[in-house]
Amino acid sequence: MTQTENKPATQETPFVPIEKIVALCKRRGFVYPNSEIYGGVSGIYDFGPLGVELRNNIRRFWWWSMVQLHDNVVGIEGAIITHPRVWEASGHVENFVDRLVDCKNCKRRFRIDHLPPENVISNRCPVCGGELTEPRTFNLLMETYLGVVEGERMKTYLRGEACQNIYLDYDNVLKSSRMQIPFGICQIGKAFRNEVTPGNLLFRQREFEQWDLQFFVHPSEMQQWFDYWKEKRFEWYRGIINHKDRLHFREHGPDELAHYAKQAFDIEYQTILGWQEWEGIHWRQDWDLSRHSEYSGQDLSYTDPITKEKYIPWIVETSGGVDRTFLNLLIDAYEEEPDPSGKEARTVLRLHPTLAPVKVAVLPLQKNKEELLTTARSIHNKLKRLMVSQYDDVANIGRRYRRQDEIGTPYCVTVDFQTLDDGTVTVRERDHMTQVRVAIDELPAYLLERVTWH
């Protein structure tokens, strides 16, 4: 038998103010400001108990989708610090810069490319109308030093983007894994940028995590594989969000394209902040491998084992952010659902069940009945070996449901008096609040079918 709580008709969810996401993250343990007891560090965040679970699930699902399901894609994990010549070859030392201006009156700082055109022309602050300073150039790479003796230390950089490790290891991967073109290399890893104007929680940070695919192809097959990965990545994002109409492609204009790029697209998601980049699909041609060949003196060309043709592979890149995905999923999932009886609204995170930080909560109906508690703890102990499970016996059952709704838990298992009679439990589903009876011995399979990607 299926029961349904009194749920109002679903309506189009309005855009969520970023302040509500910030409050939820702090209140429920998703994200904390870094070094908060010392006043915090702008643009750097820590992930709390629920945040690290959600982040891990996002990473695992991407890796499963990109590496495990593709026979011609492998993964690496590169170091954060590399030889400084890497960043000269990549062009970051020379070109990885922002042009900034300051308001002489209110002292705010702005990137020129983020100013409205009329303020650039008038040289006036968009906030207070004050006069702006002359533009100054800031390199976004974070410097560090290797060595212990002052004067003998070597200046290098924390990596400004994670993908450079893939180009550095391309030849090793090619030889050690016996791959043949076309093939891809994936990586998830930290990157660092000395952002002058970080903001909007995780959207623009100084320390963040990227995921990249660099797919190496013959030049004649570039368009085919570019189109393949462009569509593949778009459908991947569509599969994990609720508001599919808020996702689109934006093609780069001629003035945005790198000199070697025939085309580039951003997958953008619409929030209260407007349309914002989520992932880029880039036509990198042979730029990266050619530059590293030139600067390192190593031949990074590929010889086809059948035709014996020798060439520098061209590259299709898909590059996105773990943290930006984390933020967009919270924004996409957050909903405040009015209560039909006029009581406090239900806050619910409609996260995809495979990504939710907690998969199931086990709830004894009453705390003063030892048989209920013992049975509930036994069920929880079995489930937690298979998935992230929470046990909760504090407050009435309705309030406990609401706590789980707010953190995105897709299923709640209630152990009630009928459980003691027939060995079944109530399983409540988060989004529609339907309730079904499931036998305890069938419960693990019932849940795994619904919270595991396959």
C-alpha cells in the first residue's frame, strides 16, 4: 500500500537567492568559511560533514561516467607543483592576467571586463560614481618557492589549471597503458588562482577543484570527436539537474576564441546571478603538445602503428569545476515548499538520489519503546555498510522528516509498531512524500536500486 503526505501542487521554482544557499551550507554543515575563527580568508572555503559526502559523490559519478564507462579513457592524478617552465610554455606567465581598476572614492576594485561598457567609457565607478584609477595588470598565478636556502630557492607556481599535468604525462600514459589514438586522459585536481574579486560562495574561489578530459585525436577526426564530447557533456549535466530549461550552450564569438581554436562552447546554467559558465568544451588543436615539445625539447608526436603517419595529436578538452557543480546542484535542488495548512514551509533539497550526501535515514517512531530503538539501530548498522545512513531518534517524526528533507536525503525508513508484528518498515520518499511498506530483508536491495548509479 502506498500513502502520500498532503503535498501541494508542484510549481515552477523561483530563482534562489545566494544568501539562502550560504545560510543552508553553514547551518547544515555543507560549507564553512576557511579560518573563520580568525576572520576568514576571502575566496577559500572548507567542506563540512555533508559537504564532503556530496563532493565525493559528485567526483565519483563524474569518474564513473568519464573513465569507467569508456574503454579509450584513462585517469591520472598529477602534482600541484610542477617545473616553472610548464607555465611559460602554457602561456600563463605572460598571459594569465586580469586588468583591474580601483574606485578612488569607495575603494572598490573591479575587473575591467566585468564593468558595464558605459562605466568603462566614462571611467566611473558603477557603485558610487567615483573616478576610477588607471588599469593595472595582475597575474593570477600563485607563486611558491622550492628549496630551503635563501638565495638558492627556485620560484615556481601552484598550478593555475589542472589540465597541464595531462599534457606533461601524455607520453608516459601513451607508452605505459598501450593506448592508441583516439584516446583520452582524465583528471580531477586542485587549482589555484590569485583572484582579486572572488565571490558568490563557491562560484569564484582562490583554491578550487577542476575536472578535465583531454581527448587526443587525429586532426581529420577533430570535428567528429568535438561534437561527440560536446553533446555527451551536455546530457551528463541535464541528467543531474531538475531545471533542465535553465541549461544551454553559449558559443564563443570570434573575439573570444584562442588563435588556434575553430570553435568553443560553454555549458551555462541560469541562476539568480544570470547565465554562468559551468563547463567549457574547447577545440585546442595541437597547441598544448606543440608548446611543451618546443619548451622541453622532447618529441611529443604520435606515430600511427598501422599507417606509420607521424603527427602531433589534436585535443578536444572538456573542463569544468567540482566546486561549481556542487554550488549549482544546491541552487538547482533548493526549494521552499509552502505548507497547505499554513505552517512553516518545508525546505527540501531535491538532489539526485545518487549524489545526495545521505542516502537513507533510519527513524524509530518513538524513543521510549526499546524494541523500536533496537530494531532501528540494527537496520541502520546493516545499511551503513552499503551506503551513507543516519540514525535519528530526536524529536517527533515529522520534525525528523523535515531535517532529512533539508539535507536532501532521498529516503527515510521508519520503524513503527507494525514492524514488530510483521517485519516491515515504512519507506518515505523525499520529493513526493509517498510512503510504502517494505520487508526488512528486502530493504537493502530496494534502496540500492534507487540510490546507486547504473
